[in-house]
Amino acid sequence: MLLLLGALQTSAWLVGGMAPVPATRGMTRSSSSLRMAVEAEYDLVIVGCGVGGHGAALHAVSKGLKVAVVAGGDVGGTCVNRGCVPSKALLAASGRVREIGDEKHLADMGITTGGVSYDRAKVAAHANNLASKVAKNLGGSLTALGIKTYMEKGELVGPTEVKLVGTSNTIKAKSVILATGSVPFVPPGVVQDGKTVFTSDEALKLEWVPDYLAIVGSGYIGLEFSDVYTALGSEVTFVEALPRIMAGFDKQIAQLAERILIKPRNIDYRTNVFASKVTPGIPGVKPVTIEMIDATTKEHVETLEVDACMICTGRAPYSEGLGLAAANVQVKRGFVQVNEKMQALDVNGAVIPGLYAIGDLNGKMMLAHAASAQGISAVENICGHEHILNHDAIPAACFTHPEIAMVGPTEEQARERAKAEGYEVGVSQGNFKANSKALAEGESEGIAKVIFRKDTYEVLGVHIVGLHAADLIQECSNAINAGSTLEDLAMMVHTHPTLCEVLDEAFKAGLGRAAH
């Protein structure tokens, strides 16, 4: 997942952070600071303050634990500051530009406008201001609950002892949760300058809108930014290492999404090729060059010249400098290895007492809300209440226009599981074209696809592409987590006229019933 250019990526991005502390911290070695190094001053210390660390901290306080956060100067982490939050602000603004600029769509509803324009700097400020506001609120919630935050980065000196980097102080706890998240992964051969060759970190600043942009990788992040840039006037070319575009998505959904999100827009793509060498350019003077090689033969096939290149090749765990070796932690490709209770494992595969790792750092599911759920699960296990998170019930979404959302395995994955376990898979679907609310909005492209066991009607997965898919998927996530069957769901009443009736149609179709 990490190294494939087209691997399923997310806007679920976490790196730790924190609020300022008094300047005198770490300046002297008082008796109290000496005591900190040998006594468990806290029930729980959390290293990192992205969505995962923050969620774990709040839940731990609700369970009566004394908590400290070692946040590394980054309250909110990647999700709030460089990921989920600001990217949705850009998508909201660019989406309005796309909608108001679609004269035919508006004319069909009897609306005429005088055209549309935008102020790039103000669009960028909208994203930045939102990120700052959310980060401030997140930090404030920690303070309000009496959670101690430390400015320094944290480094393990033992399984439950954390050194505050840059000081002589350590803090010891009964348990430690590592929640440091991830950073953009940039493949070898790519030279970044942050201006013409850049990752999502720089793209969110929206310092300029190139006329011709190449996006390396067609996962969540690449798709979302293709939506933003084409709405603002860019032409986009995807460079994808896998045989098909959007390879991490359910195949049927990806094919439909290509028809809706790619073909009608100024977007084309190259598949089964690696961007083996990317050289920065100079805006308006010299193009960026992208040398591409065949993914199979490794022979040079083409060199692209573009105004800018965005690297969307996945995320790498933020595990360097954490002192993992000091705690004998097992690490694979940078990911901390954990069991189903989020307990860190040593190099022999045994549980390390008191040490946990959540979110992008363990690589189980690189989504912000998955990190939060894992943090809550870890706290439950710390408190002696055994909890195992069902990752098949955690939804994901790509916030394009229209959106793509999913929960559980793809049809291809579900059929592989069924073959191995000896049962049959059924597939049913509802269609936005038959939905009154979607027709009223003039946005009737899309489907909801339900994957289930034929013998028990257990819902295994749901994949949606269409208007507000990211909101619709929650009902399906709840159903999978609760073990609801199609028989249960088909008898539940859905409000009319709403988009959720697309799901009602799909649930009933799986039982051979008509919804309308």
C-alpha cells in the first residue's frame, strides 16, 4: 500500500502536535523533575496529538485516567493542519466554482448566472483559517479537561517512559500510546522544490494554480486534488503505476467514477507506468519533466512536460526518532507492529506491557477516524475492558463531486474471502437515477452497491458513488458493526424523498423485492 503509486490513499492524515508550555520547562533539575523520571506521574502518556491522539486523550479522561500529551508542537496533526480539514475547505470552494460555472446544469433548473470567477488567495485563506480554528478548538478541549500538554517531541527510553526531546526531562506513565501518524511518501527519483513539484502539504497552501498539472497516484488524495484543480481551471494528467486507474477502489465503482469524474473533465491518464524521475521546473520559464518507465519491463516509455507535478503516492509512518529500539519494538517498513488490541509487539512477536500504537503509525487502516477509534479501543484495553475494533465496519470517503464512499471489502475481496471460507456472495444495487431527491438536484449519476452473504444475508460491504455518498455510508457502517442483515435493513423506514432511499432500494433488491 505504501509504495504503490496508485495505492488507495486517504485524506486521513495524522502527525502529533501540542499547545505551548511555559518557557521555564526543562531549564532546571528540581526534585520534582527528578521524581518524574522514576515515578509513574501519569496513568497514560500519549505521544502525538492528531485526531488519534486527541481522541484517545478525551476518552481516557472520561474513564478517570490522569493523562498527558507529548504533542511535538503540532496540535491537530496532519488531519487538521495539512489534510482532512483544509482539503475539504478547498473542495467546498472549488465545488462552488464548478457548480456555478456549469451553465447547462443551472439552465436545466431555470437559473442563469453572469459567470463565475474566484480569488485564489481568498480561497487559500479559507482553508488556512479553518485549519487554524479547528486546531485552536482541539487544543482548547485538552486544556478544558485538565490534560497536560508538552511542546517537545517525545522519544521512548523504555516502554512506558518518554523523554522530552531537547530537554533532560522524562515522564513516566503506567501506559503509553504512540500516535505520531504519517508524512507524505515521496518515491526515489522525485526531486521536490515545494513549488513545481510538491505533495499535499504544499498543495493545500494553493500558492498558484498551474495550467497543466500531473498527479502521480490516483488514490483518494490524487482524486480529490484533481477535483479541486480542474474546477479552478487546470488540465490534469494522472500517472498511475497499477494497470487501472483508481485501483484501490471496487472495480465497478472505479469504472463508474471514471465515467463521472474523469472523462467529462480536462483529465487524462497513463497507467502501468512509474514516474521514475521527476525534475522541478520554473513557473512560466521551464517545465517540470517526468520520465516514465513501464511498470513491468522498466523501459522508458514517455517523458511528460508539465507546469507542475503533485506527488500522491501514499503516506509513510512517522516512526523515526521515536526511540522504538529502546523499547525493543517490532517495526516493518516503518510501521509499528501491534495486535488486535493495539498493543505493541516486540521483535519476537510478544506483547510489550503498557505500550500501544494507533493510527497511521501501525498502518492497519490509514484514516483519521480509524486512528481515533483505535485510540479509544486502546484506552478500553488499558482500563481492563477488552475491546477489539472491527475494521470492516470503518467507513472511508473520497470527497470529490460527486463523492465516493465505502465500508467493508470490495466485491473482489469479498469473493476471495467467500471462496476461502465456503459461502456465496450476493450483490445488489440502488440507483441514483431512480431517486426523486437526486433528480430534483439535477445530480442523478451514481449507484449504491451492497455486498452480502447469500446464506445469512449478512452485509459484508457497501460501495457508493453519487451525491453525498460520504454521509450515506454511515448507515451502512452502523449496520455492519451491529451485525444487521438485509432482512433487518429492508424493513427499516427511510425518509421520502431523500438520498438514503437509494440504499433502501439496494437493501430490498438483495431480497428480490422492489422499492418503487
